[in-house]
Amino acid sequence: MNRRQFLGTGALGLSAGTFSPGIAGAQGRAGDQFAPASSHVQMTGDGLGLTAADQGRLLTHLADQELIAPDSYSNGGTVEALEQQCAALLGKERAVFMPTGTLANHLAVRELAAGAGGRAIVQAESHLFNDSGDCVQTLSAMTLMPLGAGRPSFTLDELEDVVSRTRSGRVERPVSVVSIETPVRRRFGETFDQAEVDRITAFAQAEGIRLHLDGARLFLQSGYTGIDVAEYARPFDTVYVSLYKYFNAVSGAILAGPRALLDGMFHTRRMFGAGLPGAWPFAAVALHYMPGFVDRFRDAVAVSEAFIEQVTRHEAFAVERMAAGTNLFWLRVTGVDASAFRRRLQERGVSLGGMRSDGRVLVGVNETWNRATADDLDDRFRTALG
């Protein structure tokens, strides 16, 4: 595909099956050419962990193949091609590039509430409530009402109680938006209970309450459940997905939803100082890794599940799963010096995170697990015991 062909197709009608993802995607194993050595398994993070050099080599390759077209203040070119791809995958009419997930969540809730004002229901454990610097409250004069403290989900009963109380106050300030995050980062990748999602979204639609899905890691959830991301997103007016967590861009996010809401969103994006003059480096990398991701990730999940089954046969290893979890689990290692064990694993091509005092380490499943077999990983762990 040359530049003229790219520009002719990139802005219109892209789907996962029509865009050439480049060498790595065509091989069905993302990152083999541009990531670290192909046998190295990184058991931390959601993505490939590309270095600056890896990113540079990938961008050079894409440019040499004429698969990058410049944007103008985050509009057009490769950015628009990515937006079209994401809208198709998420089953929405429109998608808009955002430089960060914080802004994507903020502007979604703001616009769904028809501008400043109103109240939004969020999870007490959500990123929007805990890790966004009170952006919605401070910059858009909206009140966030947290539910489900200490849990990945809240219930319809809890929501109905809040909706009833806000409508019966002396000064009416009704709930205008419900935001749901799944998987939940602060709950180590636990998912929002799907039965409650179905009940909550049905109630909200009947009550005229708009719905936003913080699906930063939604594609990971799909890899575990087999449910398509578009099906998860279907009941929600808007959905956000991350571009850097597992699509390996240096930064970036996508906000998808109806055209009526998002066609003019670039004005609001720029008002918040986020109309980057050029966003093509982020978009090009994400667009390269997006096609076929869920299938590749499912392969990685299969490797990890077989590895867990094998390694826990050894008395030195035990695994603790998250309730309704996704790609994170605790691995407990006993009877070894933690630093020496991690060093020996590193020598055998496995990067493990830091161990806690109780011998546990948080392990993340990502595409790098496809670089080895379960038997191979089991052997590396056993021999690293010393």
C-alpha cells in the first residue's frame, strides 16, 4: 500500500480486515521485528514494553512503507484512519483521538451532561474519581458521586437509591450521567459484574441518564471472555479505550460514540489545550498493532493459563487469582532469595516485577507471552530456583 492508496482509504470505511497492519501484524505476532529479543517475556505491564529505539525503528518502517500520513492539529491523516478503525471495532458512529485517557473520560462525561453541571455516578475505585485530579469537578463544575467502595462494581439498588435522593432534594440536581470502568485498574484488573451492567444500563436508558464506559483495558477483557468489544460498548453512549497500554503507542486514547456528540469534539479538545499539532506518531503505532490484537492476546492468555497449571505443580510456586480478574495474578515464590531468583529469571529471558516481603509478585499477561511456550516458561522458572 503506497501513500496515495493510504490516503484514499485511510479516512473512509476502514475496518479491521481492510487495513494492512504491516509486517508484525501480518505475522500474527506483534512486535517481533521491533520489540526486544523475540524470546524475552516481560511479565509486567499490558503491552510489549517498546523502548524508544523500538518505537523509532517501527516508525521508520511505517514511513518507508508510506503508511503514515500527517495530521493537522490531530485531525486527518493517520489520526483519522485510526479513528475510523476504532469506531468500526467499537460499533460506534464516530471516534475522536485524545492525547490522554484522563481527557477522554472527562470530555465524555462533560458532553453527555450537555456541558458544565449535573451529577455523574462513578465507581469509588475508578480512575476518574481517584486519579484524575478532580478534573471533572474543577474544570466542568460537575459533582461526581462514588458508589461501591472497595469493590469493582456497584449495584442497581445503590444507583436507584442515589437517583431517588437527588431528585427529592430541596434543590433538584439530578443524576445525568453514569460512568462505568471495566476492567478496574485499582482492583487489579477485576471486571464490573456483567449482570449489574445489564441492569444498570437498562435502568439508565429508561430514566434518560446517559452512559459512559471507561474501557481503557476493554480489549484485554474481551480476550478473556470472548465477548466482542462492540458488544460491551453497545449499551453505552460513549466509550474510551487506551492506545498506550497494549496498543503500544507512547500516549493517546480514543473516545467513541455518536456523531451528534463527537463531530465537533475537536473544538472542546483544543479548548482544553489538547489539539496536538501533530499526533501521527501515536496514531501510527496504535494503528499498526490494533488489527488482530484480540486474537494474538487470546493466544497469550492460553500460554499463561497452561503455564499456571504447570508451574504450580512445584511446591515453590503458588498462584492467587483475582476474583473476576483479567490479565493480572499474584505469584508466590517460597524458599528462595527473591533478588537472586529475579536475576536468574532475567538471565533466562523473563522480566519479573518486584517481590513483596511475603514472597508475592504481581504478574501481568501481555503479548510477549507469545514468545515462549508454557513448557519453556515452566522450565525457566524451575531452573531459576537455583
